[in-house]
Amino acid sequence: MSTPARPLALPRRADVRNIAIIAHVDHGKTTLVDAMLRQTGVFRANEQVADRVMDSFALERERGITILAKNTTVTWEGVHINIVDTPGHSDFGGEVERTLAMVDGVLLLVDASEGPLPQTRFVLGKALELGLPPVVCLNKIDRADARPAPVLDEIYGLFIDLGAREAQLDFPVVYTNARAGTATLDLALEGTDLRPLFATIVRGLPGPPHDPDAPLRFQANNLGYDDYVGRLAIGRIVSGELVVAGQYTLCRLDGSQVPCKPTRIYGWQGLKRIELERACAGDIVAIAGIEDINIGETVADRERPEALPLIRIDEPTIAMVFAVNTSPWAGRSGSQVTSRKLRERLWQESRRNVSLRVEETGATDAFRVLGRGELQLAILIETMRREGFELQASKPAPVVRERAGVLEEPMELLLVDVPEEYVGIVTQLLGVRRAAMTRMEHIGGGRVRLEYGVPSRGLIGFRSHFLTDTRGTGTLNTLFNGYEPWHGPIPARTNGAMVADREGVATPYALFHLQERGVLFVPAGTPVYEGMVVGEYSRDADLDVNVCREKKLSNMRAAGHDEAVRLVPHRAMGLEDGLEWIDEDELVEVTPDAIRLRKRELRQALRPRGPRAGRIGGPPAVSA
């Protein structure tokens, strides 16, 4: 990622610190920000505040992960600390890369028991490339299995692996318990509040460089929207001063320049936006009044317009086709059902999220969406579903490229943490997916950490098998690891599908007689239509079934009693489960009130028969 050079000779502001918090999923980052907000007086004494207040997006609160980068400001002893909360999952890396362009230092938060994990490595590597100085924070020191000394050694090893400079290796360390809101510089002394953390941030991280005579340069790193003032461009003022209603030049991505005039400038006080008359170099602000500004574009001085280098984002690795819902029940529950609405929503998302790409396909009602991973695309689908959209999504496929006549595919660094007794099972599962073990480490407590290099397509559908075979005791984390030559075919799902052969309602009688044929996805009473997938067949062919069949009634008494209907609990297929399970000839139908699996060709007579291939065939077409 290219960012403007920040000459060390320039004076630095002592009253501002711009920092990004780096942490793996569930290491306590958002909880720590909550404590920082509370202890700096952002909330009134009697104010009712939800936990994890920075996770304002509904899906973030439900899943317990940070999806969108957000910023807040706290004031400690006269110093404004602008805190940017970065996503910990590599699927949302586009948010991370833009965030790091706005800050002058990073706070690396690591669980004192688990140590640094892949997403920590991903974001920290980006930060060290930019030369950002770190402060290391070992969190959850109250855990019974906390091992701060070995974890600190692992962090030093990680810095060295990532090529940290000598100055970056000389980082200060703070020990925290985010849930209790305490910090200490010495484990022998118990902390009482977060003062040691604030002091370390102010002392250990530099303020932004500031040259009052330099021309204005402000780059839009994120976009927002306000019902009253319209589009907001959020970013950092790299140099100069920005004033309300000033005359400036907008340097576009295509090299053109147009005049612009910001009508509002907003800063932050805690989580609330406050209106400002002017802002200067080093401030992170949101500006309104420039409706057609895009991410990466620069607002520059009118007389001396100079564009900042573009933000470079890693290429997408997974692609899916989003299409208009064509099932027999299309339009029954959604309000956004046309191809025009779908096109507008996807292009709007691609403008806001630079790590996402949308491409037209040969069909007018289908669009190819390329992202950083299954999770990123699943979050987009879930968000659209809640907005009233109906759509159907295809099986995720890797985005391949051709270099010097060699076909290359995206690779993942896979980190698996399992009990010792499951190492053989995991090795067997990954062996057929073209994975190569690069490291094996016993981390104590009867657990083993395994490191693999594996093609991205080999992990599609792997998570559910992994959790089942390790009885839910294993954890896995992935990280994009560049491109390698195509690894050849990988075994896919070999079992066929049980497909409804007519429209109706699933009955207990029919399901009872079908459950011995495989695993059912629908409970009794579920409406079904022809071509809808209702279960996984135990053999390698698809089976058309009548799930609406009812018991024949007669006026003759049976000699014995009727057979008792006892149904095995069905396997509920959510959005991510469905995307992992489907094959090339199947789709996931998504509506505001239901997620269904279906065949591409709904009519039974037109679908091919015979055993399934059980393999991903040749490589997909090279992305444009």
C-alpha cells in the first residue's frame, strides 16, 4: 500500500495521537476500547451504555467480530487520542489497509494465553511495512491459563519474522485486563485503572507531522452517509488546513481535477460527531458537501493541487455470482427483487468497499462479485437480506490468474489448534485438500498447533467438517498467503442431494420414511417447491423425493397399532453452511424470511441423472 511520505524533519503535534488497534478476533479489542471510553469521561455517570459500544453494526454484535473500521476520540490530560478500531478478520482486510493510512502508530493487542494468531500477523505485517511504531498490550492476564512471558517471546519472534526494524523491536509492553478496565507495566503490581496504558500511548507513539505552510492534502479513506448533509468522506488531513466553505480541488482517481467546496467538517468527541470550523494536519475528520467523492481521492489546495498516492488493496481471492431470485416463490417476502435494484446495491457497495469488485456477466440479471473470502461475501448477502433484497448466490470459486503462461491460484496460511488426539484426523482431512504442513508445535495443555499452506478452494466447506470431526474442540484461522501454481483437482462433496419433486408442505410421515436415506435439512411443516433441496442423500447421486406424501386413510381398523413417527432432528442450513455445502449445479436462495437450497434447473425432467463427479474439474476461467 502506498502512502505519502512523512518526513521526520517536520515538527509533530504534541496534542494529538492517531492510533489503530490491531488484534485477532475475540482478543478483547472492543472491550478495551469500551473501558478507555468510560475512564476518560466520554459517558455520563448515569448514562446507560451497551457493552462493546464500538460494534454498532447489528451483525457485529451478533457475531462478536468487528466488520467495519470505526473511529472514536478520547482526551487524556489534554491529548486527543484518535482510536481507529480495525477488523481482526482477514476477509475485511480492505478496511484495515485504508485505516493504517490514517494513523501514526499502532496498539497491538494480544491474548496472554493464545498468543499472536493469523489475523494479528496480517494487520501487523501491514503496519510494520509502513514503518508505524507499536505499543504491545498483553490482554486477559487474569485468565487461569495466561502465559505472558512465553507469549511475549512469541511476539518478538513474530516481529522478527515480519522484518521489523530495530526501532520497532524496542516496543513498550503494557499488561491489561480489559474486562476489569485495569493496566499495569509490571505483573508484580496489580493495576487499578488504565492510566499506565494512556501514559504509554502518549509517551511511546509520535504525534502527526505538521507543517503550517504546506498546501492542503486530505484523502478519503472511508465513506459515510448522513440524512441531512448527504455523503461524508472520512480521512486524515496529511498537510495544510481545511476550512468550511473553502475553495479546493478534488483530484480524482482517473487524474482529472474538479473544483469542490466542503460545507461541513466533523470531528469526534467520544463516539459523537461534533461540527468544526477548521481542522489542520494530523486531524481525522469527516467532510460533507462533495457528493461524488470516492475512496482514495484527494481534496487538495486550489492553487497547488497535489494528489496523494492511491491506496493499494490486495486482490480479491473468492468470487460468487449474485443473481435475481428466479424460484417459484420469488417476490413473496422481499421488497427489492429486480435486477436494477440488485445492480445499484452492488455498485454502491463496491464504491464504499474498495476490497470488493463487481463485474457484469453475460446475463442481465446476474453479477459476479469478487471479495477477500467467503465470510466477507456472506456478510454482504446477510446485510442485503435484512434490507429487503431477494437474490440467489452460487458456489464460491477461487479467483485465478495467469502469469508467464502459468495458471496460479490463491493460497491460504491455515493455523489449526486442536487436542493431540485429533491431529491424525485433521491431517487426513487436509491431505486430500492439497494442504502441506509447514509447522507443528506443542503448546501445552494437551493441545497442538499445526500450520499449513493450502489452496483457498480447498477450504471451501472445510470448516463444518473440521468442527464435526474434532467435536467442536478445534479452532482454525486463515490468512491470505499469495499465489502458487494450480494444485490440480481437489475432491468435492461426493454425496448427492435429496430434491423435492413437487410443491407442497413437508409432512412427518414422508420425512420419517426418508430420514434413513440421508440427512434432512427441513423440519415437518416446511413449505417446499419442485427443485428445492431438502436433504443430503447418502449416495453419490441426486434423489428426487416426495416430502409431501401423507398416509393413506381407510375405514378399516388395523390389527395392530399405527407405526410411531419419530423424526431425527434436522440439520438447519444457515447462509454460510449453505454456501459451503452447495455444488456447481445448486444455488442458495436468500430472502428476508428464509434461506433455501435449490437446484439451478428446478424441473426434474430437465436435470441430468447419474452419479456425481465428486471432483472440482478443470480450473475456472481467469479473472478479468
